Amino acid sequence: MSRVLINNIIRQLNEIQDGSLWFDQCFKDKIDNLSDGEALTRPLPTIHSVAEHVSHMLEWRKECVLRFKGLKTELMNSPDDWKNNTELSEFGWANLKNALYNSRLELIDLFANQNDTYLETKFLDTEYNFHYLIEGIIQHDLYHLGQIGITIKLLNENMAVIKKIEVGGNINQDRQ
């Protein structure tokens, strides 16, 4: 039996977390060196923090695992979908990162010993199959990886502005 799709999905999940040959930065490159303060800070009031993005991805990965097991929650309408920074701070940034990283292994374990036909299995009473579900998680992760990159860029720009103000510099001089 073929494992072309299974092996490709496993490769993608590993590359998103640990590194890739074709895209610039993986999750570990982007988030491993962030301090608790950086991870838990919103660069603007309406922009999610890095920790909020990581928690959101983790919750959807957990939901994916449940769906592979024939279960489902109403995550979309739940406070767990987007936890706030106060709650995430109590859990701890290091714990949150580790939970995200470990969830990759939990996802892979769902189908690591299967062949490609397993991915055709419908989940619950929907028209969707496991292949659709796991590809959706990969796309969701990549989307939020990009959002995290923007969040970090905004945080860095905010810090540069604060430093210029602290030393009496003109915050607009770089923009002229």
C-alpha cells in the first residue's frame, strides 16, 4: 500500500516546526528565542500576541486529534479558541511552546502507521475526510506562522520607537 501522501504530510509537519529547504523560518526559528514578555505582548491592541497565536494553533491541533478519534467540540464558539494573555501567562510561555511542539508528534501518531487510503476516511457525519482535515491544519499553521512573523516585526518596530524616545531621538527620522 502507498504511503506517498502520509510521508508528505509528516514531512510538512516536521518542516513547519523544525525547518525547511524552501521557506525562510519555521516555528522554532521564529519563536524559540522570544522572552515571555515578547511572546505575551500585543504589538497593537487589535493584533494578537505570539502566545495567543500559538495557543490558538494548539487548540485547533487538539481539535484535529479529537476529530481523527471520532469526537468533536465546538471550539469555534469556545473561549479556548482564543485564550487571553493573562490566562496564557499563568500557563507559561515555555509550557505553551512545548505543548505546541509535542502536538506535532500527537498529530503524526494518528496516521504514522497507516497507508494513504486511511486519509480517505470520512470523519463524523461530514463529507470531509482525514486528508482534508490534516491539510487544513497544515494550512492553518502556515497562515499563523506568517501572522506571527508580522506580530514580531511590529513588536520590534515598537521597541525601536521606544528606544529612540528614551534617548531623545526623532522617531520620524528613519521614515524621511
